[in-house]
Amino acid sequence: EGRLVVVASDTTAVVIGDVIEAIDGEPTAAVLRARIELVSGSDAWRLVRACRSFGAGPTDHPVRLRLVRRDAPLEVTLPRSASSPGRRCPRC
């Protein structure tokens, strides 16, 4: 609870069970809080909308993720594209 855990992935760089701790150097919780504040509706709806935009950004800038995989820290950089996570709703 309170962590963003990967439950589906279309890249081998991020696997099911990884915990996303930070995106582009910002803690995941802070990113979600900031996005939730921009959405109106119930708490559940605001979370869903925030998750939909998670990882969104300019397609010419890669996204940097700080992950934890099997208790080991890991940094990955991925290209953003129209089909990147954040362009559709990840499960969070």
C-alpha cells in the first residue's frame, strides 16, 4: 500500500513486481500528489486520472525511473512515446 508496483509492462527494462520509487528524480508519491491536485472528482477518480498521466512528458525527452527489484535499487532510462506508460492508465 502506498507504493507504485508494476503489474504490467511492455518492456523488459521494467518487469512485473518492480516498485517505482522515483520518476525523473522526483519521488513517486510527490509526482502523484501533484497530479492529483490538478483533478476534480472523488478521491478514487483523482487517483485514476493521476495514474493516467504518470510518466507523461515530452516524447523527445526520455523518462528516468528509479526502481526497486527484489530489494535491489535499479535506475532505468526509457524513451517516451505515444504508447509509453503514462499515455494509458497503469495500475497503481
